[in-house]
Amino acid sequence: MKKDLYQVLGVDRTADDKKLKSAYRKLAKKYHPDANPGDKEAEQKFKDVGEAYAILSDPEKRKLYDQFGYAAFDGSGAGHGGAGQGGYQYYGNGNGYQSFHFSGEDAEDLFRSMFGDMFGGGGGRRSGFSGSSFFGGDFGRGFGTGGAAREQSLDVTSSLTVSFREAALGSTKRIQLQSPDGKGVSTLEIKIPAGIEEGKKIRLRGKGMIGANGKKGDLLIEIHIDPDSEYTRDGLDLYVAAQVPYHVAVLGGEAKLPTLYGPVTCKIPAGIQPGNKIRLREKGIQTTGRNPKKGDEYVEIRVAVPRNLSPQAKKKLEEYAALL
């Protein structure tokens, strides 16, 4: 079946990464199996959307698709279904799935099926073909002279979206993998390390494609982080806004300020102005691992102006205004 992956996502061929990601999230949410229980058509569209995004969001795969079309990924080349065929693998959050198609064909047979004899026939010399990425794997040094192609990488790359707080504090996510023969599904737990950054990858060893010799590649999961409605991040530092009562801002005192780890009571200097920032040391991102680090949190002060003053309070405020 021929597919136009740009049409699947509803974007034009010049769409940038931001537009691709936005279109993917919108459609994945629309066709998610949890939102369409028992709807086979929606399930297929969900798979198609996931596959389209997996290809177009990868610069090397997108380059191949733009040059050769979906034929580069539909497994129609020689040896389809033979030894080492990866089949479909599904993975995602909870009960949801994303579907991608990976081929485990021998690299030489794959390229010969796609490009004919442009590499030469039989055991003759072949043109160099280096630095290309295909079906999630990189061909290390490409084709040499007078011999077989070097081994294709068995590693598979996918993506997983987590919330801002899951990334900041660390979490455990479950994914489900379908076996290449489609007869079984296994559930794996992925530990999201605290402080992980956008675009970083988590490696699951032995969970990639299986080669003809039984060797297993790895599954590399690229982490994407949803923005938070309150916090923004700059390296290990966090930024958030918080209100303090009007009288505390004027006279000074104490106020509770938010952190990812729970509210803390902080001294507020008298006369603090809206927009001033208070630094909370070591309340930013706290990483784990061999060399743990801690950032700071910066709280932008906003003053809560009182409403519906009592007659007594209003009188006192008027007296204060008269003294200015």
C-alpha cells in the first residue's frame, strides 16, 4: 500500500519539527485506542499516525522518504518476511500504543532491491554509501569494495512523551512491545531518571531488532517533555510565579512559596515589588546518578491586591494614602 506520510499527518512537505510534533499529538489523541474502544479504523489510523511521525521526525529517515517514497519503508524489497524480519512493534504509555515498522533484512539485499544494480553485480566493486540511517539503524561505514555489506545496525529508535514533573522528579513508565510474529505482547517498565532533559535517549538493551544470526539490537527511546502550566526550566534552575498578600509585601513577613517538592515558608522583605525574584537554593532540578546536582528555584513575586475591603480596612488605607 502506498502512503503519503505528509497527508497522514495533515501537513505539507515543508513542515518543520514543531508542526510535525503538533500534528502528531493532535491526531494521536484523536485516534488513541482508549478514546475509541473497539474501533478498528481508529486503531489503524493511530498506527499510521505513529508510523508517519516516526519516519518524518527523523531527519535521515525523512530524507530517504522524500527521495524514494514509502517504498523505502513498506518492506516490499527482496527478502521481505525472511530471516531477521522485524515486523511491527508497538509501544507507548499505559494502554496506548504507537506503531512503527522496522525491517531486519540484510543491508546489501535491501539496497540492491531498492536501487537495482547501481552498486554493481555479483561480487564486483560497489560504490561507497556511508552515513545513512535506515529503519532506525545507522550503516556504520557503508559499502566497501569487493565484498559483502557491513552489518546493519539492529538498534531501533522511538519516542516517549512525559510530563514536566515526571521528567523533573523522575518516574516509572510502562510500555508494551509486540513480538515480531505478532503473537505476543510484553510489558516493560522504563525508569525516567530525575532531571532528564528534552531529547535525551534511554537505552533498553536487547529490545531492538533481531538479526538473522540471533543477535539483538537495543531500543532507544527519545524523551519529549510536555510544558508545565506553572514552571519553566533553564538547565537545572526553575522559574515560577507566586502571589504574596498585599500587607506582607508592604510590611514584610512570611509567606508560603511553591516548589516541586512541596511549599516552603520563606521570609519576604518589606517593600518587595511585583516582579522581584526570590531565590530558593537547591529547590530546582535535582538530578540522580553518579554525579547528582541541584539547581535553584527563582520565584517571581506577584502582589495579591485585596478586594472587598471592610469599612475599617478601607478607612485605614485611606489614612495611609493621606500620609503620602
